[in-house]
Amino acid sequence: MATHDYTISNGSGQAVRLDINGALKAVQTTNSNETEPGDIEIGQLWYDISATEGQLRLRNKAGAWENVGSATGALIGSSSTKLQVTAGTQALPSVYFGTNTTSGFYAPTNAADNEIALSMQDHTYLKIGYNVAPSDATKNRVLFLGNAASLTAPLKPKVVTANQGVANQGLMVSELGRLQICANEGPPIELNRTNNNGIMIGFSRDGGTPVGHITMTTTTVSYITGSDYRLKENVVTLTGAKSRLQQLLPKKFNFISNPGLTVDGFLAHETQTVVPEAITGTKDEVDSDGNAVHQGIDQSKLVPLLTAALQEAFDEIASLTTRVATLEAN
């Protein structure tokens, strides 16, 4: 232990030499002691050995001791390359930049999740961590982006409107949570499931009952929408399908963006009058800037009508076949 008041008193040569040696020893050992030095100046260092691992402290401008690091930290000369800081809080991060003390990194109170979080003006926007007990499904969060208090303020690499996009942006998250991923080579998104088959993407509304998912096996991908009978009511047999089917107006056309490819299909607004659930959007809709909001079609929604119409046609064919057989027999 070595502390000194750093004042060399007048005395004999030997006394002065011992006093100087004592001051140098205090400097050499960074005032190591269980109690703080007797004479304290702003910017002074004190190695507090009363702490379990030893704690280096710095006298700040306000006249208080700030913790700099423990004996396991590189600043204390340990062989490890670690720097220990306080855990901090969302409102007062332990690592901040410049004079903005409300934005920086801190360790969340649920330390068992091994997380580090980024706070920006008292809101958590980023969490990175891992869970040592992955069997606990509630703690398997590895990466979180967005405002933990309110998802109305997600991470915004570029401020854009809900419908705006940039062709070469790479990765973009809009103010309203719209995600756009662009790539010049390879698939923009690639999902890989290992060891077993199952759901790749799930869809739900307002955090409630799942309404569909995309699932895969070793050889197939299936696009599933909710169809359990327990989700439905007022179930009746579909009738009059043949006459409705005849109202559909199949067309041949090419898209303006690809004039060299002619395809079979439907025009959305014409199909909407027959099978409205197959169509999204409104004919001739535009946004507030006058840009077209295009309609879309889910052609799989036509399958029930096609099936019912085909069944009705089969019934008619069977009836006609019976009549013809009867007439031929007579």
C-alpha cells in the first residue's frame, strides 16, 4: 500500500530523500490503498484495493470518484484485453458519446439473456445477444431492431414514405415498417431450414390467431392459408357456379414491362365482379401524388368456383348420358 500527499517537507537530506521516494512509490502504485488518498486533486488516480478485484478510480471535475476499470481490465495491466464498465440503464447508458449521455450502450436488467442494447434518448432500438438456455423459447432472441417501447418508430436507415423505394438501396426499412431488399446477384432473400421440415414464414394479424404460413419439405414449398372448419360459419354448398364461371373473361396479353412475353390471365377489375375475394385494390386507384395504385389477383381464389362449375357440368353430362342411353334402348 502506498499513498502520499505529494508535498515534500523541508528536512535533512535523508528525510527529504525518503519523502521523495514515498511520493514516487505512490505514483508507481497509483495510490493503492483501501482508503482514498489524503490530499486529492481533480484528475488524480486511486487504485482502491478494498474492492474484491481492485478498482481503479478517477477524480472527476465535480470532485467525485469515477470507476475506470477493475483488475481484470486492460487499463489495470491485466493480460486479458477486456474493459469493464458499469451495466448502465436505458436512460443513462454506461457507454455514451460526446455530451449526449442519453444515447449509448448498456446491459439490460435481464442479464441472464446475455444481451447488450443500444439506447437512443431513453428508447431501446437495438438488442444483440444470445441465450445460454435455448430450450426456453421465451429467451431465444438474438437480434432486435426497433423501439422496444413502441413499434411505430422502427430502425430507419433511410427516411422514406410508405410506398417509396430505392432500386439500389440494398436494405431499407421505412418509417412505417416496410422492408425492401434489393440484390444484383443471387436471391435477395434465402431461407434455409436444417434437419427437419416445417414452417418457414408464418402470418398473423394483430398478434392473434395465425392466418397462414409458408412451409417446406426436402422437395416442396407450400403456401397455406387458414381453412379449418372451426374458423368458419354459415357454411353452405356453392351453387350456380357454372353461370358465374361463364362470366369470367380470360384474356391473352403481355405486361408493358415485358413486351416479348404473351401470357394467359385475367384483368383484375373484370374478375372482381365475379370473384371479388380474388382481387385486391380498386379500379383506377391513385395515391395522393397521382401515382397508380395497381390492382392484384390471387388466381388460387378461382379454384372453388372452377371446381363447383366442373361438378355441375359433370352432373349435367351424367344426366344427358343417362337420357341418351334410355333413348337408344327404346
